[in-house]
Amino acid sequence: MQKETLKPIKKFNEIAYVLATVLCSLGVSLSAKSGFGVSMVVAPAFVLSNYLQPILPFFTFGNTEYVVQGLMIIALVIVVRKFKIKYPLSFLTAVTYGLLLDLFRMIVGVDVPEQIYLRIIYMILGAVITAMAIALYLRTYLPQQGYDLFVYELATEKKLNMTKVKWAYDVISLVAAIALMLILFRKFDLELIGVGTLILTVINTPLISLFGNLYDKFISFDPMFPAFATKAFRYKTDEE
């Protein structure tokens, strides 16, 4: 008898986008809960949020995230001198992510656990779940968040090397976060930018690649609405 092979899950593109947004917000909330810091991409907004919340209690981490991403999208329009429909839609993704981030922060809590093993578990879960989310984002035609959109569009429009642009963006994000922390708090706070920030920077790309390869084995990311994907976002099918 021939061994049956698993059939891939089909028409998963739009579902991948929804899952990515939910998982990304969950992953970031768990990383923040660990008290070991968050990824360098999120770090500037995290530092700014921690400074603003005692002053403006209603202005949450999620609010700060989508405001920062909105400013980045505006900067992107200025730099590339183009406006695309996916730019404002990317901001809507950021808003949805920000609202979900605040929801998950309410569910898991914001206080850092005293037990070191719990903090390590939160950090590991946060890193894994975030990587799962980004790997899904990379496979959907729908607009990603402002961070990833900025890197992709800048590299594409200026014909730059994507890896080099991403590396430069990550470094600039880390420097900006450290500068904000030193200016606003006048000290180096390891709960804002700590060992977790450095670890996530090192392991994030391999984790994203790992989950991406697993997805590709079992999932077909063709869209449920190919006509819409092609007309609105110039999505190209495998047949094209």
C-alpha cells in the first residue's frame, strides 16, 4: 500500500493575515510580561509607552504602537514619494494589532512575575509566537504592520538589498530605543531593554525561517478571493 501524504490546507492567505495579527499581539504581550525586554523593533514604542502612561494613563502600549507605526508610514510616503492604497490599510492593521495587544495585556497582566522560571517561560513563548506570526505575515498579500511595510517598501522602491535595509532598520530601532530610555528615564532599565531584546534579535530570524518552512509543507497560501487580491494588491498567482 502506498503511504498517503497529507494534503496541504488550501486558500489560507486571508486566514493567515488574521492569525498573524492575533498571534503577533499575543507574542509581544508575553515578551513584555517577561520583564526581559521586547524585540528591538517594538522597543522604541515600548519605552515611550512606559514613560507616557504615568502621565497619560489612558494612552496604552497598543495606542503608542499604532501611533508610532502611523508616523513611520507617513515618513515612508515622504521618502519614496509615492502613495499606495496598502499604506493606510497597513495603518488599519497596526490599529487592530494595537487594540489586540492591549486586550492581551489585560488578560495576561502587566506585572513582571517574581519567579525567574515564569519570566523565562513568558520570554520563550513570546519569541516563538511572534516568529509564528511574522512567518504568516510574510505569506499573505494583505498589508502587514508599519514596521515590516517600511522595510519592504523602502528596499523595493529604492532598489536596495532587503537584508541590509532590515539590518540597518533593526540597529536604528535599537539605538532609538536606548536613546529614548536614557533621555526620558535617565537610566538603563533592563525591564525595557534587557537580555530578552538581545536574544530575540539573534533568534527571531531563524525562528521565522523555521516556521515558514513548516507552513510551506502543509499550507497553500493561495487567496480565497484571487480577483480581489489581483486587482487591489497586484497579487500574482503561481500560474501567472
